[in-house]
Amino acid sequence: MSTRSVIRLAGWLLVAAIPVSGRAGQDVVRIGAGSYAVALPPKAKEPPRTIYKTADLAGKMPTTDWWSSLAWMPFSERQYPHPLAVRATPKGLQVYYPGPSIKATPSVIFGSMPGGGEDLVLGHSGQEEFPDARVGGFSDWFVRAAFDAGPNRMHVSYGHGSPFVYALYEGGGARVTFARDPAVWSGTDRNSTLGVTVAGRHYALFGPTGSTWTGLGSRTLTNRAEGKGYFSLALLPEATPKALALFQPYAHSHVTDTRVAWQYEPRSSAVVTTFTFTMKAYEGGAEGTLFALYPHQWRHATATFLEGGYDSIRGRMKLARGSSFTTRMTFPGVLPALPDAGGCDKARLEGYLEEEAAARAPGAKDTYWEGKRLGRLASLVPIAEEMGNAAARKAFLDELTGRLENWFTAADAHGGAKSAGLFYYDGLWGALIGYPASYGSDTDLTDHHFHYGYFIRAAAEAARSAPAWARADRWGGMADLLIRDIAAGRRDDPQFPFLRCFDPYAGHSWASGPAKFADGNNQESSSEAMNAWCGLILWGEAAGDRSVRDLGIYLYTTEMEAIDEYWFDVRGENRPAGYTAAAVTMVWGGKGANETWFSNRPAIVHGINWLPIHGGSLYLGRYPDYVRRNYETLVRENGGTRWNEWADIVWMYQALVDPPGAMKAFDAAAATLAPEAGNSRANAYHWIGNLAALGQVDRTVTADYPLYAVFREGERRTHVVYNMGGRPRTVIFSDGTKVVAERAGFAVAPALGVPARER
């Protein structure tokens, strides 16, 4: 941990422990030069005042997770830990395996849980119905649902990748009720373990050793455990004695904790992630457990896979065993912008910059639309800097820092809390909420990483341009609060839950705070999630906070791999044959859809997973064949290349494989172009023109410094480094090229063997 991180951690604890000492007013807490409110602004809406959790559960409640509805509702909506789907109901935990029923139309993949109780409900022999189900515990990808009714208790644990559901009982034992007549193919009423099949799904029911069953031949089986209060069931890959024997040794080793740990290795530009299970053995001595890995995991994992597996909405899940596994993924680098590679007409680009600088700046709106403005400015500042246009750079930077500082200040001129243009800390949920809010960011804590990602990337640009701005005693503390709200990297953070918006096992973010949908949680704009993680990387490097930088690299790299598998399916291996769309625009727990929340127009449906496009967006071009296929599909769906909205975003994506075609289209329509709200003519022209000079993204070469990119045009490679610090830096690429950056800024090696030249 860096010294800066230690100082900031101490600051977190100081604010949390004795906030009165930092108050500018009774309702405002100072943090450096900024402040946040601790009293709800007038007429502002807030999340519900009830969290459905047990009284003994400590720590801030996670939101925006696959199981979040359990904390927001008396029971829960359908949850999709995969390969299973589950739902807390009055009668107990509904359990279902969607795999055999996954189907697709050309634009939707269906893999959700029916509402009628299939396949089975795990209940309590002494309690017909429970008054509610609450969060009784959680770890990084497991959760425990507590069903309590006086002395009758049933606590069930389940999680991502686990074929098991574990249960602990008081006042009775397990009662399993099937939606249809089950076929018992292994065991009798005198055996503790049964193998059963219902509607083509195969389960093992594991009672404690010595327990027996009643109800065989009916739809309700009750385990008689003679006071042993533990039980488990498992989804089997097949209905065979061999499969049952594989699962049996692990049946009563309940998973009690799950932990993810990550490490960025600069020399190889690798992100090494370790997933660890902790078990408690109620009987038997087996070590570890059985778990299933998603495609984005097993493609990069060191695990040894077993026979069998499971079908899921994400593709085939592979089965493994042990107490941990590790993945190793390649971080492709990010940049604050593309370098000036000579691909743009300078006078024309200057004209676009002057146009932006002279335009009347819009007033502040809600956190999302204010974020879009900040993102636009954050892309303009480095372009003006590259062009040597000091006046335009100053205008953009002054507006950017002014807007940030306004939002980062909750106090008015008299020291009281402002009513708008501020952040408020909700202590019940452990959440930072910006007001005015939008799209449920207040009442549901939805989309925080989308909104705040723009603020964080803008703060990183302010820090890049003026490092002192990022000091903890100035504005750095408020930027860190936003980072911790969406992705606190410590489980012991006193104010925020661990990695609120990011799901470590699923490998990507979720958007809905409560996830109260029949299809589970969802995420639409994967690219806005990547915008946030790019912001963490740039902020961490500019502010000198290695822990935040490396956290950002872990989030960025992992989500990138998940996007390539589940949003884009670049290899064409994860989707049912009936789905013909080029992308899954909205990833759900139980569904994949080629649509958006707000429009079904083709350019928007595709573009929502591309924008905002900037120096952290080059991951979109790692698979040129897929980019070409995606773009050509968009053209067909649109009926041609006449774009009624977001034309600039479409051309910037096209430029990843066809810069001349993108530039021709831009030239023809630039004069009347209405750029997407977070973009500008200057950024679009700069991106398209410089990709024409640099070539396509080359994912085969890495560097030992995180701010890098590699491009290829024929046999010529161009190696790019952005040196964030003032000291000279030599960056070594995996193909042997060395790029020497003598000072802060870009250094570019035009081709293999050509000495680096400063830009």
C-alpha cells in the first residue's frame, strides 16, 4: 500500500469516527477543500428506510448485485447465481436450473426462472410459510438468506458458480417440494442421499448421515435428521451413480466465505485474480468444493476441469473442484487520449476546438447529464494540449474543474448545505448520492458507476493537468469518495460496501441497485462501466495512488473479457443458434436482449455499448473481424449508412477497422453533425484521423507501464506511451521495443526498431 493510500485510509476513519470535527455546518462534512452533505436536501428522494437483513449482520449492505433484491424486499425477486436460479418465497427457497430451457429469437435469449415454483422449493418441515426472508450474511459471490419464524429457522446459502444450496435448520429439517412428480433414481426412504430427476433436471438431496425420508412417491419429500440441523442439495450434470459419487464427499462441507484477490503485474501487463472458497465441514473430511466457471474464467484459468458441466445464459460453464482457482488476463493499456499521429488537418481541428471553446456552456443538470458534459470536456483538454492551443485548453480545463469543484462542495456561502449540485452521504445504505439525481440513482442507487465514472475521469484529467489539484487536502478526497462509492477496494471500508457495482465472479458490473426484476439484475452500457474503470486507472496514476490504479486495472481488464464474451461474443461460441444479433446490448441474469431501456433505433442499440469513446476505448478494437461484423450488422439493421442520431459514435467505431471510410462519412456530414451529448466534433475528428495514421489496435503486444497502446498497419507497428509523471521513463514492450519518454506526455515509436520520438 502506498503512503498516499495509508493517509487516505486514515482520513476515511477520521471522517467516519468523529465527523463533527470536520463540519462546515451541522449538515455538511468537510473533506479537504470539498464537502458532502449528511442531511437529505429539501424535497430530495432517498432509498427506502428498511433493509431486509438480520439484526446481527454488520457492515454496509451491498447493493447492485445479483442477489440484491433479497435486501430490498420481504422475500426476493428471481436471482441468477448460475448455473442455478433461485428465489426466496414464503414457503422457502425456490430452486431451478434454466439450462435445458434456454432458447432464443433473433433478438432475445431467454433463460429466466418461471414464476410457478419449478423445479423445487427447499422448505422447513415445521413451518409451512415464513413471514419474510432476510440477508443473513454475504461474501464476495455467496449470500445467505435467513428464513426465521420464532424457533423455526432455515438459513440457506448459495452463490455464483456453485451447484450446491446449503441449509441449516432449527426446529425441524428439510422439506423438498417438487413442481412435478420427481423420479427417484438413487436411494430409498432409508438412505440419507437421494438422486432425483424432475422435468429433465437432475438433483442430489443430501441429508445428514443416518437421516431418512418420508413422502417418496409423492411431490413432497421430508428429511428426518434426528436433530442434525444441516442439509444440502446439488444440481448434477447427469443422472448417474458416477455423478452422485463425485458430489457426495463435498455435500456437507458448506461454503462459509468467498474471497477475490487481484494483483497487477506490470512486467507482463497481467492481472492475476485468485478466487478462494472457505468451507465448514459438518461431516466428512473432503477439502474444497465443486464449482463451475463461466467462459470468461475458464478461458484464462489454471483449474483442472472435470467431466460434465452446465449450460447457462452466458454459455457453457465448466466444472472444477478445490478451494481456489486463479485466472490470468492481459491488461491492454489505456491512454488519456490518442496521440497526435499526424492524421488530422491542424487548421480544421483547431477550428473544431475554437468552436467548442466559444460555445455557451450548458447549466448543471442531474448527475448523469452533468457527467456527460464533464466527459466531453475531459476528452477536449488533451486534444487542445496536443495542438498547442493554450487558450482553448484553459477554457476547457477551467470549466471542467469549476464544475467538479461546484459538485464537490456541499456547503453554500453561509456554511449550510446547498439544495442542489452536491453529494449526500446516506449512512443507512452506505451510499453517496448526487442531487439532482436521475434514472433511479437516488431511490434505487442505480447506475452509480455510469454517472460517477464521468466525474472520476474528469477528475483524473484535472489531476493530470494540475497534480496539486488531486491532493487530499484539496479535491482528491471527494474524488476518492466517488471511487469508493462505486468500487471500494477494501472490505473494511467504514462508509461503503466492497465493490458495489462490480460482480467479481460474473466478471462485470450490474446497474440496478435493488435488482427487483424477474430476469434478475442487468447492465446495458458496458462501455460506460469501462469509462469508470478507465477513470480509476488514470486517477490512480495521476494522483500517485497505486492501490486505486491497480484496482482500476483489475476492474477494467476483467470487465473487458466479460464484454468480449457476453455482450459481443467475439468468438461466436456462447449464444444459442437462434440469436442472430451481433451483440447482446442488455445483459441480464436470466436474459440477453438486443435493445435498450430508451430506444430501439439501431445506432443507439449498438452505440450504447461503445460510448463514450476516448483513449480508454481502444479495447473495442481488439478483435477487428468482430468490429467489422458488428458494424456491418448495424448498417443492415439501419437500412444503410444514413444515421439519424449518434453518427459521430458510429463513425468512431467504424474507424477501428475502416478509418478512410469513417473519415469520408465524417467529411460529408461534419458541418451539420449534432454530436452525441458526451462527444464533440473535435474528439470525433481527432479519433478518426489519428486512427487512420496509426492503424488498428494490436492486442498481441503489451508493455510494462499501464498507459500504453500498440497499433498495427500492415507490417508496421506503432508503440505509444503516455508518461504521467515528470521523470524520464523507459517503457519496454513485449516485442522488445523500448520507448523512452523524456518528460511528461506522449512518446511514440513509429515502428519496430525505430527510435522513439517525443510528441
